[in-house]
Amino acid sequence: MSLKLSNEETQEISIRLESFDDIFSDFDMRGYDKRALSVDFLEEIKRASLDKDESGIELALHTPEKQRDETKEATIRERLSGHFNRHHALVLKEKRRTLGRGWLMVLLGVISMLTATFIVSEDPTSNLFLSFLVVFLEPAAWFLLWEGMDLIIFSSKEIDPELSFYRKMALSSKVCFKSY
């Protein structure tokens, strides 16, 4: 498998295949409609798509003329489209879950801070339980606040490159086969 990027205006990613099997995992012997995609194949596409924007990417798969088969090509197109759409939805769901968990932790941290502030205003030294709550709530509040902000600011951003790749491929890519 070799990679040839064409003119940036065309947004084309060209990949030379020795056979259709180059697209799929060597360990999976099922048909093209169910077979797992090759990690190497996906990494090549991911690397090649880094400099592409999200408007109309054409994934050109170059295969030997004598191996062209329109039925297999149609199956592979569907398989690639399904893979990109499914993974785009999964990564988007993961990002939303990470952000939701972060905002929930921030909210719980703020609520803990407000509760601790309310207790301190009532002089917790007269009540052992209130003293315990202040000791418990203050570090819990800071932990929740900082960990929640970490999820929102950093962890959710780590998902962005993968989300961007799958968004490009799911929403704006077209797969075509060419002969060499």
C-alpha cells in the first residue's frame, strides 16, 4: 500500500492497493461486508487527512485493472461508509459523555463549596457533625471542581483529532475506485 496525495484543491487522498485485501485485517477471514478494516489502512487515511478540511474529501483507491470488481467495490464502499459513520457517532458520544461528566463534577464541586460556606456561617464548632461536614466538603469541593475542569478543558480536547477525522470521513468523503 502506498500513499499519493494529489493537489490540495481536490481534497483527494489516493491509496494504491495490491488487492482489496489491503483494506481489511489479515486476521479476519469473513467476507468484505463483515470483515474488520486494517489498522494500517485506517492510519494511512488518518495521516493523509490531517491537512484536509471538512469539505469534500475523495478517497481514491487505486487497484490493478484485472482485479476490479464492481460488486466488491460497492460492498467496500458501504463497509467504509458504515465504519466512518458508526465511529463518528461513537467518538461524538464519548466527547459528549466526557463533557457531561466534567460539568456534573464542576456543579457538584460548586454545590459542595456553597454548602460548606453555609455551614461555616452558622459556626460549626458548636456541632461535631457540622464540623465533620466542613472538613469533608472543602477538599471534596476542590477535587470535584479541578477534576471536572480537567475533563472539560483537557480530556475532551484529546478526543478532538479522532472526532475530526471521523467527521471528515463520515460527512464529506466519497470513496471511488480507479485502475492502475
